[in-house]
Amino acid sequence: MQGLLLILAIVGTIAIFTTTKTGREIMKSIGFRDRIAGAAPSDDVSYLLSLCRNDEAEVERRLVLEQTQVPHLTEAEHYRRAIRKVRAEREG
């Protein structure tokens, strides 16, 4: 019985931790990005990076610009806006 309570306490603590900003950042960094509400899907992250010719500084610059212009959006929406803008620049 004590073992079950310990497991429930650990699971509960992890569940609460993943709802914090730090917890979400850790989850993203270890590869659980697709399981976090509002986080950009891994496909969007890698697609934007490829559009920016694998230049991580360029990706970061574009995301900061989106976050500055429209701060209330989720990370996923910022990535999608940045992707649309890069594609529009290349087509136009």
C-alpha cells in the first residue's frame, strides 16, 4: 500500500511540475515537445529550421519578432506565422 502511495505521489509531482514554465522547457528539451499544449510540433520546429538553412540564430530572430508583434499567441502559432512569412518572402 505504501508503495502505491509513493508511486501516486511521484506521478502527481511530475504532473504538476510539467505545468510550470520550467517543467515545459525541460519536457521540450528532452523530446516531449509534441505532448505539451501550445508548444510547436517537432515537425514545425524542424521545418522552420530547414527553411532558415539550419541557421538557429535566424530561427530565434524570427520567433522573437513574432513574439514581440503578437505576444498573446502560443509557441505553435508563432512558429506557423514565421513559417508563412519565410515562404511568402521566397515566393514574392
